[in-house]
Amino acid sequence: MNTQTPHLHYRLLPADLSGHRFQITLTIAQPDPEGQVVSLPAWIPGSYLIRDFARQVETLSARSGRRALAVEKLDSQRWRIAPCKGTLVIEYTVYAWDLSVRSAHLDETHGFFNGTSVFLQPHGLEHLPCLLDIRPPEQHSDWSVHTSLPEATGLPGAAVRHGFGLYRAPDYDALIDHPVEMGTPQVITFQAHGAEHELVFTGVIPNLDLSRVAADVRAICEAQIAFFEPESKRAPFLDSAERYVFMTMVTGSDYGGLEHRASTALMASRSDLPVFGDRRQSEGYRTFLGLVSHEYFHTWHVKRIKPAAFAPYDLARENHTRLLWVFEGFTSYYDDLFLVRTGLITEAQYLEMLAKTINQVQTGPGRLKQSIAQSSFDAWTRFYKQDENSPNAIVSYYAKGALAALGLDLTIRQATGNSRSLDDVMALLWQRYGRDFYARDPQARNGLPEAAMPALIQEATGVDVGAAIAAWVEGTADVPLAELLAPQGIRVESKRPEHAAPVLGATTRKQGSDLVLRTVYEQGPAHEAGLSAGDVLVAIDGLRVTADSKLDELLSRYQSGQTVTLHVFRRDELRRFALALAAAPVAVKLSRTE
Ligand SMILES: [Zn+2]
């Protein structure tokens, strides 16, 4: 394109660092003659919750030449600008003070934004190419720009690598899928199968061992690229970008990630990242590598292979699909699997992580009420809106989805004498839906139909897993992992932890100096006794309980079956309950048989 080609022109200025405001100007040469409608997305793809990003728009005005145009708010997300003959210019400010991977954040140290928080969608013109002029903040000439969005090379004002200036996107859908980090982060780049990758760490992280992280992440990237493209070893993001960017915001205690077509935004805890010179591998660092592996896997699986319901995304409302168990569950299965396949963790460590997932799923009575297909569908209102009763009511399509993936993998391996596996299913998904996704015309981009999995697995492997999917995915049956793992030489033992204290059947949380019941498990001792989430524990058998009390220690003086007296405050009223303690729940342990 050149600057004369019809396009959408966005200009973004970090205008008020201490007030956390971006100032954005959108220029449209040929707006809708009936009056241009614009909106901000109600949600960000990958995070299935209505967030109404438009609520952070503080001011919005429109003009054509010198003439101010009337602006009418149509609903929570949309505005209509009065019709005009010439070029339409819309100016608006966005408040950006949400430290998460899902929206935007700006202060004196850095700026981060997702396009879904800052770029208005001009209805009817989403197909137009976009130019984005990222302006530097007045006070910080030392800031650099980190994004997978390609520079508008060849155009006047084009950004040079890591610089401010013009960037480009082929359409609105692409524009909002390349988040941007700016500031003075720690950066390292590496090549994986010839494709450029960049690691960007924002935040104060003394003596961060960047080259160790780069070497480990590179191993994950190369393994996944070779997994999906064993012959060409072509990185998937080369259809949209020249590089892949991992942008990590590092804080005291955060964790999370959000996938994009050529980048990912991550939150990590300082203590999870390796210190220069220390070769030990902490559990936190394994967790960080697992997160990296998870988000990178999404580059293929959900950013290109997608549920039909996401092709295209409807950004104005919830997009329901019963398939998140495939997209998040399979990804959760493969993320840790790639750590062991690349040798970053040992098999014993992998089995430990797997046992943790099994125990996590087993603990929730909700798994017997909701299937992972239902959990996928209701993600918007249930999984993403969890409360004290969620463990009793819902199941995680991540955790149980990962176990279903393992169960399917083992079923296929056993039925085919190890000649086929879930890897063949991923290969077929990639060839059929993913590989050409962005190469196709936007109207011809299709996704995985809701009911397609059983037939697709049979096509890829010759194995009919219809009954397994009906039971574990559409139904609430547990995945019979002990039975399925035995032929692989893995023993599953269910044991009560030795010397474990008996339990109340509830989790607790600190609230100021009090200890409060968080979740009361259905049919557990606390439930049977009449206790409730939110009850403030006062005493157990006359012994005071506070936020600092160690319940385990206190209860270890009792046997399961013994009855204790609990005093609690509920709505400030003192109440007394007799509770029969239960034995600690059994936990599974996995080990290799000789
Ligand atoms: Zn995910």
C-alpha cells in the first residue's frame, strides 16, 4: 500500500503518564455517508468474559475539517458520528490503568496496550488496511517499542525496528491482535528454526539470567515448530509477522498469559525467574516455562485452528462454543508435555505435575454436575465468574480437558500399538483448519465445527473414540487414568497422605486478622455440620482461631470421626456447630513401574 490507498489511520500518543491516559486519533478518508458507527470490542479474544472496554473511553469528539460533528452513543459499545462529506477525524482518550494481560496500562515506567482497549472499530470498514502511528511520550525519548506488528517499511514516517513511527496491519482483525509494549525493558532475541523471537521483560528484575531463559524458551519453540511442521519447520506466525514477541510484565506475585497470532502477553512473578549464575531449577521457573509453552502452542491451536464459533469473532457479544476443552484442554496437556519432550524437566517431574492436575480435578464435586463441554459453553458466565461455590458447581475445561486429552492419547496409542497418537490428531487439525487460516480470504476462514471431533479423531487415527468423548467430555465420567496408564508402565496409586491431619471439608482465607471459610465442599464435614462460606472462625474446641492459626497443626491432635465444636461469627452473630472431622482426602501418586 501507499498513503493514498484507502486505509484507516490511527495515531496513538501516551499523553498523560501519571494520569494513565492514551490519546488516540482515528482518521477515516471515506466514512459511512449515513453516519459512521464505531465501537470498542466488548471482550478480548482468548479471555472469555464481557469486559466492555468502551467504559474506559473518557472523552470522544469528531470533526470533519473544522466542523465539529455530533456524536451519539448507541449502546454500551457503539457511537454514531453525524454524516459528513469529507475526511472524518475522531479523537478520544482511553484510561489505561489495568495491570493485566487483557487491557492497557500506562505510567512513567512503561506503556502496554491491547488493540481491543484502544482502537475503535469503524463498522463496515474493518476490511481496510490500517496504519498505526505510535508517538513517543514527551518526557521519555529513551523508550523503545516492542510488538509483533510489522513496521510500515517503505512509507514516509515508517518505524524502524524498536522505534516509534508507523506500523501496519492488513485489517482491523489483525490490528487488534498485536499488543504493544513500550518503555525500557530487558530484551533478548533468538532464532528458532530460522525465525526471529524476542523476549521482553518489563519491571525491575535484578540479575535476570536472560540468556538462560532464551535458551530454554528456544528449545520449546523449536520443538513445537517441528511438531506441527516436521518437514518445512516453518514458524506459524510468518504469515502475519516477521517475529514472535513474548512480552512479560514482572511483578511480585502475578501469573497469567494471553495468546495472539504472533505474540503473547504474560504476567510472571519475579521469584519465578532465574538469577544469573544460579543453575538450579525452581518450581516457579518450571511454572513460567509451562506458561510460555502453553501460550506458544496457542499460536497454532486457537489462533489459527479455531472453533467455527470464532471464525470470525463477534466482538460485540459472547461467542459460545462447547469446544474449549479441545482448545484450552489440549493446550494444557501439551504445554507440560513439551517441557519433558525437550528435556527441560524430567519424567519424574512431569508425573508429579500430572498427579497435581489429577488431584485438583478430583477435589471438586462440581465435576460430577457439569461436563467439560458444558463448562466450555458457559465459560463466560461461570468459569470466568467464579465464586465461593464454584468448586461444587463447575469443572475446569483446562484441568479436566488436559486429562481428557491424555485419556484420548492413551486410548489411541493402545488401540494402534503406539503407531498413532493425539499428535496425529493435532497434525490433521493443523492441515485442515490452521495452516492456511490467514492466507485465505477473510470470508473463507473457517473453523472446527462443534460436533466434528469424534469423526476427525477417527479420520486421523482410525480409532473410534466416540464413547470416550460421550462419557468424559459430554458426560461427567472421570477419565479412567489408572487403567489407561498401566500399559505405559505408569502406576497410579491412590493414597491418604501419611500423618495427614483430619479435615473440616472447607478451604479458608485470611480476612484482616480473621480466618474465614472460603469454600465449603458439598457433603463434606463443614457442610454436614451446617457451616457456610463466609463464616468467620472464632474457636475450635474452645481454642481461639485467627488469620495466623495453622489449622492443620490444630487438627492434627484429632482423629478422623471425632467431633469438635466450632464457634463462628455469621453476620456478626455468634453460632456454635458440632462437626465430625473427616480423614484427609486420598491423593494420587504416579510412578514408573520397573
Ligand atoms: Zn490457554
